[in-house]
Amino acid sequence: MCGIVGYIGHREAYPIIIEGLKRLEYRGYDSAGIALFDGTDLKVSKTKGKVLDLENRVSSEISTNANLGIGHTRWATHGVPNDINAHPHYSNSGNLVIIHNGIIENYDSLKKELITRGYTFKSDTDTEVLINLIEDVKLKENVKLGKAVQIALNQVVGAYSIAVFDKNKPDEIVIARLGSPLAVGIGDDEFFIASDASPFIEYTKNAVYLEDEEMAIIRVNKGIKIRKIKDDTLVDPYVQELQMNLEQIEKGGFEHFMLKEIHEQPNAIKDTYRGRLLVKEGIIRMAGIDDNIEKFLNANRIIVVACGTSWHAGLVAEYIFEDLARIPVEVEYASEFRYRNPVITSNDVVIAISQSGETADTLAAIKLAKANGAFVFGVCNVVGSSIARETNAGAYTHAGPEIGVASTKAFTTQITVLTLIALKLAKAKGSISNSDYRYHLQELELIPEKVAKALKSDEHIKQVADIYKDARNCLYLGRGYNFPVALEGALKLKEISYIHAEGYPAAEMKHGPIALIDEQMPVVVVATKKGHYEKVVSNIQEIKSRKGKIIGIVTEGDIHVKELADHIIEVPETLEPLSPLLTTIPLQLLSYHIAVMLGKNVDQPRNLAKSVTVE
């Protein structure tokens, strides 16, 4: 949600900020803005729409000669998307300027109090309230900007990452975070500020990530000073070396990031199990599990908390943990788990899954679980993210940056990590035979080349997409391990093409959804040979008898479904627990091609953000 970029140093700030905002477009937004200060004049330009619209407006409105600047892409929370509500916002005096990601929950009461003191407001945002609160504190307490920010933030309720500067101190930017990520790139007498490291990776490999309830005062030639917001305690900056590179966040010849990331899955899965899956030795090596294996083996149950696509990966984990490791699993929406007073004990293990590692609801669920004594294990993709730091232990997926809003390689790499964990626990518990264990390891090692083979059906899938691109509704059906794949396939279609789609367990079709089926209703059925195949074939016959249009995802060489379905898309054969890693591939491609044919913005679907950092 929202994107923050800032620069202070010896370079021209504008090109760094505008290109940084473009790299943060994946986060989702509806307006964009920039503030530049050359030591004399403050120049602000902002607009509803895309960063390109901002770029066009800047070229006609303001000079870009400045070494200090902040930029923002806004995802509306308080106030409709328009030019006035777009960030940056400035104080009544015009001296203080702010960009903000998050929600100030008590903004209304603060606003009323500020109005009684003579402050006026141009926008409907909570952010304009915050910058005027900071100014009010600064004037009333007669303190410097950093102290004013600290005092003001102790009065607000909510979540935020902010960057603020004062026209009267052009060598300084103040930043702070609670619940929303913020990174600082450390250069040679220059500093880069961003929601993640992608805007500044070509300038520096060194970054500091603020922790929750930390603020930093950044001064040219004086460095960065970090303090705790609540008690003013000094914190030693921990400088990390960035692992990503510029090539990873470019399209690499593909039309869209989503298509690039779909095709990256063979390598992404291989990178995820590299160094962990040692087939010849019959070993799975994972430090986060090795060091805490008794926690898992003695657990009463595993609770998976996640949102969206990560929740679907958690559902696959439920099947594989219970099937192979014989450990009870519950899968919870993090947004519900955190609010429903769940029963959690010190004998529970909580696995939190998030691509970004910054999902607000999942972070809140982690804190709730830890407060109740549970051991919390994180599965995420972004090194140094909040979830990686907040959990007791964890495992990275090593998928590389995922820019497309609709997750693809995040899903398959999450399943890969969860499969490794389940197999490791199954071996430790003795709930799987040595021969079956080794067979699973061998098959998992072959998955990347089988995914690459599944991707070769792209042109055929494109032809199927052309037939169904004008459908208004679609059903996705699967059983067992492939029920979560049906849910994920339906989500992908909804996310990027805006076609209504629902996923169901195939047997549940008779309990309601079958009423929807007619000759206009496409039904995508995951019907691989392993796992209740005969039952799924019976479900397909029921659809066929009601004139539904059937798209079957089948194992290579399938005969029975081929006779019944209007279209089939083949995937290589594998073990049932590993089948979701293959069956999800054609569903990703089908959604992608339909969305492209409908002229949708595949990488930045409307109303969606890559990382949901607000409630």
C-alpha cells in the first residue's frame, strides 16, 4: 500500500524519485506526487492517476533542480483519489512537508483539536492532520523537527511510515515507522529513502531497515541517527547488504512482470530448495527447523496464518502436513485470527506466510500468537522484512523480487518450502517410510523441469483463453491437494481480468453451485490422475449433462477426461502432494492471457496492492 521515495545528497533528486516511484507502482496506488526543495523554493506537484501523469505534470509545472526531495504513490484510505488528497502534504505555514503510508485512526479528534487552535485543512486526509500536529508541537514546545515528530507520533493511534522535512533545514529528513516498511539506502554523503530497496539498488547495496516504533534523523555529512519513538533510546543502525540486483526488477524482454514471473518459476523453485534438498544424501537441511525441531514434533497442532494467495499455500500445507507428518493443522485468515480471540497455547506452532513479509494482518497475528506463548515460524520472500524479524525462526523462499501484484512464483515457492518442512518432520517422526521419503525427494527435485514442460503449453492455453475471454462468470473445481489450486486459480482470474470466479471442492458442486451451470458457464476442473480421479470424472459428467463448458487440467496422456472436456491442458505426472506445483501453472497462464486480451493492466490491477500494509 502506498509507495514512499526520498533523496537527500549531492545528486539531482528528481530522476531518482520519479524512477523510484515507477518501481513502486506494483504496490498499488491511485495518485502520485512529489516535493522538491532547492534550498530556496519548495516545489510541489501532484495528481490523480499514474506516475506517468505526474511526470507529464512536473514537466509543465515546476523546475526539477533540487538535491532534496520526497515522492509518493497513494492508495486512498481517507478521502477520494484526487489531486488535493494526493501526497505530499504540507503544514499551514508551508514550512513542513510530509509523505505518509498508513492510517492515523484518531485523526478526527486530532483534527477537531487543531481546528480550535486555528489550523485549516485543504484535504480530507489523515496525513494533513499529522503534519499540522507536528507543526503545532514544534511551535508550542519550541523544539527541533525530530523532537516534534517524536512527540506527535506518541499522540497518534494507527500505523505509519513517514518522511518529513522542514524548508528551514534543507540538509535533513526525518523518517519513522510503525506497521509499514521503510528502508534507508546508505551512500557516500547521500541517503535514499523508500518503502523497499528497489528504488535505490543501482546507487547502493547498503541499507538500514527501520523497526517498528523507530524514527531516524538523516543529515547530509552527519549520517543517520535512529531512536525509539516511545522512550528516545538511541539504536545502533544495522546496515545490511542488499541481495537483489537491478536485472531482477526489470521485465527482461517479457511484456509484463507477471508473465516474466510465471516463466521464472522453474528457477525460483530450484533456488528455493537449493542447499536444502540433498537427494543423494537423503537429507533436507533447514536451519530454522533443525534448531527447533522439537517444537514441531511436540506441537499439539500447527496453525497457519496468512492472507490471499499465501492462505491458499497454507491450505496446501494443511494437506501435506497432515498426510505425511500426521500433525493436525488449522489454516486461518490472519485478518480473522487476530480479532476473534483464538485459543492459542505454548504447545502450538504458528506458521505465518507472507510474500512481502510486511502484511499488516499477518504481523498482528504473529504478535498475538507470541503473546500467548506459541512458537512462531515465518515463511516469506523478502530478506530483512518485518515478519522475518518478528518471528522466532523461519525460512526464506528465495523467489527473487515479485513485482506483479498477482502472486505467481510466490505461491509455488511457498509450497516448496512448506513441502520441505513437512517431509523433514515426517522423516523425524517416522510417519513416512524410507523408500517413500526418498521417492518424494527425488520427485521434488524434478519439479522445476516439469514446470518448464508445463509452460510449453502457453500457446495452447492462449487459444483457450481467446474462447472464454468474454465469459462473465467461471467456476474452478478441484479435490484434495488441488482444491486450494482451484481457489487460487479463481483468485487469479478475479484479480487481473475482473471476471467473477469462484473455487469449490468438486464434490461441493452438488450443494449449490451446480445451479449456476448452463451452456454459458465455463468450468475449470483440476483432474489429475492422482487423488480421487474417478470421483472428479463423475463430477465432470455431471457438468457435461448440464451443458457446462469444461476446461480440464489433466495428467499427460489422460483419456477419460479428454473424452468429456471441451478443452484439456496437460501437465506432467508427479506425486499427488507435489501436484499443486504443476496444476497451478496453466491456471496462471489462462488468467494472464484472458486479462491481456481484455486490455487490463495485468501488473497493476485496479484497487489492489502488492503488499497490504494497512488494515
